[in-house]
Amino acid sequence: MLKSIKKFLSVSAKSMKRSAIREILKLLQKPGMISFAGGLPAPETFPIDDLKEIVLEVLEKHGAEGLQYGTTEGDPRLRKALVDRHNRQGLKIGMENLIITTGSQQGLDLIARILIDPGDYILCGLPSYLGGLNAFTVYGAKLKGITLDENGMKPDELEDTIIHLKELGKKIKFIYVIPDFQNPAGITLPESRRIRIIDIAEKYDLLIVEDSPYREVRFEGESQRMMCELDTTGRVITLCTFSKILSPGFRVGWVIGNQEILDKIVMAKQTADICTSSFVQKIIARYIEKGLLEKNLKKTIALYSDRRNQMIKCLRKYMPENVKWTEPQGGLFLFVTLPAHADADTIFKKAIEKNVAFVSGSSFFCNDSGHNTMRLNFSFSNPEIIEEGIRRLSAVIREELTGK
Amino acid sequence: MLKSIKKFLSVSAKSMKRSAIREILKLLQKPGMISFAGGLPAPETFPIDDLKEIVLEVLEKHGAEGLQYGTTEGDPRLRKALVDRHNRQGLKIGMENLIITTGSQQGLDLIARILIDPGDYILCGLPSYLGGLNAFTVYGAKLKGITLDENGMKPDELEDTIIHLKELGKKIKFIYVIPDFQNPAGITLPESRRIRIIDIAEKYDLLIVEDSPYREVRFEGESQRMMCELDTTGRVITLCTFSKILSPGFRVGWVIGNQEILDKIVMAKQTADICTSSFVQKIIARYIEKGLLEKNLKKTIALYSDRRNQMIKCLRKYMPENVKWTEPQGGLFLFVTLPAHADADTIFKKAIEKNVAFVSGSSFFCNDSGHNTMRLNFSFSNPEIIEEGIRRLSAVIREELTGK
């Protein structure tokens, strides 16, 4: 009889944990719960009627191909639609610079697989997207966090850290950056700082992984050029996704980068899942070709902008005075900072009792700091729910901070 | 300027190669080419009309969920439909014993990820599915091949090999078996031998990975019980897929196993792609619930059985006398053995010139043997094409063997 699987597990598996966030999401099935925890898009943004038409068209005209295996690089029509769209937006790339992945999470996994050996260092923001950090540590990466200010990752600290690690003989593989409406902090890097980070990568011969799921969900302000557009040396690998601009249930993302790197990612993808669903890729290709993505994006931006405004209004109305938050120009999240002595984990347990949820910010800090921070999602809940949720949460925080 | 990506690559990536088969498939776009190379299902088996109805139903009734993130374990309704179906077929499992993966290729990848450390040994058939072997070597596995006879993997050789490797101090993690209509050999393990292999795994405390993509595509003979059904000790992990019984373009498979192992696979899947497409999972769940899978399977079996018969008939008619082949009772492939001195790679190049393709058998042998073997797929081509293809291939082989 098999007594324990422990002796069979790889070193990597022994240290795997369930994602805190994914596990929280399961707790939230409780009726009456208001959740600001997940990164869920609003179902109101899913273009169901347009999709009905397109799905029938795909089955009728392209069923034999759409239900068959596809190439690992991705459906040529979808790749072309994306390349054309990027070119129209000013990023000059060819088909050889873009491949499809099963969500951008797979992009993170495959990049980690082709780049990381155990002990390699990755530099990331403090805080940074947990699913990215976990994808890297599965392959044995060491994470070194760089503080963010109101303009994102601090370049001086980044450079000092690189110098220090190099002095210690450590191997650094890449800098992990989420330049637009960063998850979880909601901060955007201005162009000058993007260029500065690229210059540092060039100076110390590092790669940059630009994780860009939220870029197009901008409510206001000037769109900043992607780091892969600013890069002139082929060292930026960019991850994009349809999860926040169309549907996460399709599981389709794409990677932009230099051909040599994409070539290795394709090899890695062959053993990971052979190809991304041809059926879903054909649906999305048609959706873009018909110009529907731009239409839906406009609607999504309007909806999320209202919800962000509502959340900020309610935070101002209900939160105790010594609580601060970011006011992002786009994306899905804002980040709350409590007074230094507060503990978001304790608040989380009490909040759950009062039927409101968030994610403790410390999950996103690779150096076990940030215990007084929280990530709030504003995309999923409607304005009334947002008000009620922030009211509940503020009451819990007020009680925790002031004892009343 | 980035000179070369080499210095950034992981040890694993440095040894990655493009899959020979996937690359061959790309060469076959040439007009007039007859391909017995891929493992492609016949598009005639794709139930397009039934799917149209179901897809509309999913979008109408479950659009908000179907386009949203799902749980990593898989859509509960699809998991339930599969668990119920297995129970009806005699395999007693609960929901906790089954999870969804992005094709069974992802199952292979995640199993490798949670079990394999560099240098661990995996025992596999000579020959075995290349995509499985590659998924294991990505994680640094050493492969040790076990000869097949007409009943599959030889148990005595398996046991001797285990004893020998253990004496050398090697760590063996699992035995990789494709029990039904093995890819590429087309051989099926009888129940007695399945039990024998399970007993060996129990005796030496090893796991078994049962890769079972073809089991339900049986044309004739008695269905053999799955190894996970025969196993009483929880050491068999079974991989199944919709790729050969519904559509590979959906990229949906499932894994059956003991809960502790599945739990680790789920953790690994969280960083690999978060979840498999909710949209596609909901379509398949509905498809099974409506009883359509059984209907389509019947049609698929009839079609492939005819095509196998046709291919065997043509092989008998056209091939030189000293060429042998397996006559599988199901699946998608048969395996051809040429006289020992023949070289299938040389024949491949000449065959391509004559517009007919196959996969050289040696790709599937982890010990660089099998150079006189070839895998032929019979599922994809219609009977006329099969005749013409075998005629062309036989002419090339005859010329190569006899010089005329």
C-alpha cells in the first residue's frame, strides 16, 4: 500500500503551496459575502451576443480546423490580427515576434522554465503579482524585491541591488515589471522610468519580463509606450492577455519578444500543452477582425472607471483618516496602506466574519513585509455593493485601529 | 545590444529541441502530400452540428461563468459528468479523484513537475509516446526503456531493470505505460500483464503513470480494465483526454489518481495556467450530459475501424514480403518493422519526395534503436488516400530494400 507520496515528490513540489488568493476565492462562496479579493473581470463586460454569432461562424466555416490540433506558435490568423493591431498602435513587430499562450500565466511559466535554474535571482517589485512570483519560485528562483514609489520600481535601488548581488557572485536572470496599473499596487511607470530600467538592464546585461495584462484598461491620462517598444536591444519579453479585455474563461494570452527567445518558449510549450485551444483562438481572431475588441474595451473602461470612482468615493467617506490608498488611472485594483502597526491578516479574519473580503498585501511582498497593506479589486462589484463592502470593511478597520 | 540569449537559458532549455513530429507536421503543407505522420483525428468525427446547439446554450445560460476564471481543479459539472461516467463503466472514484487538465499533455507535464528531480529514472516502453518522454526529460529525467512483445511491456525485463538500477543506487520514480493501442506500437496489455506490472510497482514501491488517450477507440475484442481500476494501492495515476474521442482543438484532458497526488498537481497547475478554459469545459460537460459522447464515439470507432482495415489490406497488397506490421484492435496507429538493415530516416526523405509521409520509429525509442521502424497513422486519411499513400510508400520501400 502506498503510505505517503512524499518520497516521490520533486524538490519543487515539496515546497509548492496552494496560492493564497486562489484558496481565498473558494472561501467566498458564502452567501452575502462581498469580495474585493479576486481579480475577476465584471461578467457585464462579456460580449455574449457578439460571441454567439462568431462561435456559429467559426463552427460553420472553420470547424474542421477549429476542433483540430493547431501549431504550437498559435493560430496564424489570431497572431496576424494581434501583430496588425500592435503595428497600428505603434509597436513595430512581425509574426516572428508574437506567439500565443494558454493565458499569460502560461507565458510566465514558460519564461521561467526556459530561463531559471535553481538559485538564479529575479528582481521584482515590492509588491508584485503573486502568480508571477510563484511561477518563478517553482523553478527554484530566488526573489529580490525592489521598493516602489508613486512612479513604480525605484531605479537607484534597482541598480544598487544588482551591483550588490553581482558582488556576491549571484546570477540575475531578469527584472520582472508590471508597468501599467501594477498588480497589486495600481501604480504606472512613466516613460522616463521605463527607459531608465531598460538602460539598467542593458548596462548589466539582464532581460526584462514586462507583464502587461491591464495596459489597455486605462480610464484617464496618457497611455505610456510598452517597454518592448522602448527597448532597442531585444531584451524585453512582454506578456499580454485577453483575460481582462475580453474573457479569462478563454485562457488565451500572447508573448512578444525576440525570435530566439520565442523559439525556446515554443519548444517548452510543446511539452507543456502542445497548443492553446484552436477553437477559442479562432473565436478571438474573428472577434478582433470584426473590430469588436475596441468596442468592448470602451464599454469595459467606462464600467471599471465608474467602479474605481465609486470605491475611492466610498473609501474617502468611510475609512479612518490614517488609512491611505492608491488612485490608479486604470486596471482592476487599488492598494490600501494602513498605519504601520496594523495587521491586515487579523483584519482579514474579522472582515470575513462581517462578510467582506480582500487580499492581504503581504502575499505580494517577497520579503515578508507589507503586513499593513491590502489589495482591493474594484472591477467585479457594482456600485451599491462597493459602497456596502467598503462600509463594512471600514467599520472593521476602524474598530481594529481605534478599538471602537 | 543582446548578443545571444544563451547565457540566460536554463539547463533544461539548453537541451530542449523542437519535437521532431511537430516539425514534420509543418513540412506537410505541400500540396498533394499524403500524411500518415501526425496523430490527427479525422475531422469527419467532429460533431459540429451538435456543438452549435450546445455552444449557444452555454453562452445563453452559463455565459457569465463560462467566460470567467474557473477553479484550478476544473469545472465541477464536467468533473461530475466524468466521475459518473467512470462509475457507470465500473471504475469507482469520487470527485476528489479526478481533475481537469489542458489536454493530457499538460497532465504529463504536471506529473513530471511534481515528481521528477534531475537524475531520477523513469521506465518506459521501447518505443513510447515521444511527447511523454520529452515532458519527462525537460525536468531532467533519465529514461530507461523496456522492450515490448506482442502483449506490451515485458514484466521480467521490467523487474530486472528495476533491480539493476536500484543496485546502482539510482532513484526510480515511475513506470510510464500506455496500456491500450500503445502509441506508437498499437499494442494492448492484457489484464494479466497489467496486474503483473502493478504488482512489480507495489513490490519495489514505484508509481505508475497510465497514459490512456486511445482506450475508448476500440474496434474489436474485449475492453481491458484500466490499470487504475486494477490497482488497490493508490499508486496509479491515469491520464485521459477528449482529443481522440471529441476534439483535440478543445485542449481538455483529465487525471485520475489518489487525492494526495492530485492535490500537488493542482498546486502545480495554479502557476502553469491557473485553470483550463471554463468555456470549453462547460461545452464538453453539456455534451456528455446529453449523451452525445457515446453517439460520437460509435461513429468514430466505425470510421477508424474501416480505415485500419483499409490500411492493413493495402499493406498486404503493396508491401514487400519482409516488411511486418502490428494489427491493432483500436487507436490511431500501426507500427511497421522493416528488415533490420533498413533505415527509416533514409526512406522518410525519399518518401517525402514521392509525397507520402510517416514518422520514423526511432523517435520513440529512448535508447536510439528502432531505426528500421515506422509509425503510420490511419485515422486521418480516407480509404482512397490510404491506398494511394501505401502504394507510394511501398514503392519507396521496395526500391530501398531491393534496389529496384
